[in-house]
Amino acid sequence: MKRLETKHIDFWPDDVLLGEAEIGASDSTNILSKEELEEYQGFASANRKAEYLAARHLFRHLLHSLNIAPDEVDLVKEEMGKPYAQHHNELIYVSFSHSPQKVYCALSLSKNIGLDVELADRKINPAVVKRILNDEEQGTLASEEPVKLWTVKEAAVKCLGTGLRTNLNDLTILKNQKNRFSVRFNNDKLFEICSFRLTNHQIALAYQSKHI
């Protein structure tokens, strides 16, 4: 379990922390709040329990990097399921993602964020790629790796916080530079995207732009 160094990642925002942890069955449940423990116990799958527990340990580990005591923080969810944390009167933006072996967490005190992670060698069915890209994107992003496009859109959806109700065709990916994209939602909201590869993972971070 560790905080990842992000200074070498092009276009990664300075005010966002990123961490990773191995998903295992050895983490203690002692750190969980009453509400978290109830949620944890409600999972039927041992894998889902291990993933959930690793994510909560990692979240608390990153809080220490911000000099915030974990027992002073409430980790809760919006109505649509998007996580966020409350430290006294201060909002902490939070996003989780995982691969089969690892869980990732991003934190920020100042930016609304969404994180998505996939194994870099994951094969995305061409039919799925065609379904998630709108007509504008079909013409401009044909040469991009499918797993990159998938993580970019998923990160934007997580930042938006609307979950499965979101039609991915309503989000348009705009490529700015090699690892930098923007995603526009219904010509209304704009998200900046940092997309990169780390070890064998494709990672995308969406964060809220201050302009349209």
C-alpha cells in the first residue's frame, strides 16, 4: 500500500493524490465505521469484500499524507453512489477504481475527480467501442487504443457522478495532447482528463474544469 509519485506524469494536477494497494484477504476490518462494516458484511463475494477493505485501508493511508486523522473523517456516498468525504466542514473529493489485483484511490481537497483503471492488455470488444463513441468521436479517435477510450469515458462518468444512467454517447472526448484529453458532456460540463499507463495498468483521471 503506498502513495504513488505523480510528478513525472504529464498533466497530472498537483492537488490530487493517487495511491494503490494490493487486494488481499489479510486486511483488518477494525478500521471500518459501523456503516462501512454493515456494507462490507452485505457483500456475498469474498473478492468484493477484499476489494472494499483494501480501498478503505488505502483511503485512510492517503489521509495521513494530508495530515488528516482518519477518525475525524466520514466517508459517505451521494444519492447516485459517488463517494466523498467530510472532514469537519471541509469536503474531500474521493474516487476509487480497481483491477483484479489492485485497488486505486484518488483524493483532492480542491478538485472534483473521477478515476478509472483497467489492465492495459484488456481487450475491449470493437462493438462496445463503437457503441460508446458518438459520430464525432468515430471520426477523430479511430487510432486510439480502445482501453484508453474506455477509461477516459468511465473516469468522466465517475466525475459526473451519474453512474449507469449516463448515456456514454452524450460525452464527447476531445484530444488535446498526447496524454491529455477533455470530455464535454451535453455541451454543458467540461472535464479535463489525464490519461497514462503505469506498469500494466491504463489509468485515467477526470477532474472538473473551471471553464466551459
